[in-house]
Amino acid sequence: MQIEERVLLLGLYKKKEDESFNDVIMILEDAGVFTYKEGKRLFKSLKANGFVSEEKLTVVGVQKAQEIEQEFKLQ
């Protein structure tokens, strides 16, 4: 999993209740993590790999996001 994909998954996990997945992609685009188009491609990849369903993370997605969160805290 590439770093941008990991950041996106963590962003989706940490999003506020009133934010959509699309909002998270736009926030990360504004932060310079990736372009909107790249963010949408990464989102589709996360979805294809079973980390994301329509508008929520799957159990596997939550577990992976928690692992990523711990990795970032250690660095």
C-alpha cells in the first residue's frame, strides 16, 4: 500500500461525522497530498480492496486504519 493510499485511509477513518468521503479527498488535495483525480483513483483502489464500502469503512478498513495510525504515531 503506497503512502498516499495509507494517508487517505487514515483520513477516511478520522473524518468528522458531517464530512463525506469526497470532502476528505478534497481536504487532502488542498493539503497537497495528491490531486483530486489521484484521490478518486486511490479511493476506488481502497474500495476494490475491501477497505471501503459506499460511505463507510469496512471492518477490515477500520483495522488497517488503526494499524496505520499506530505506525504514524511511532515515527
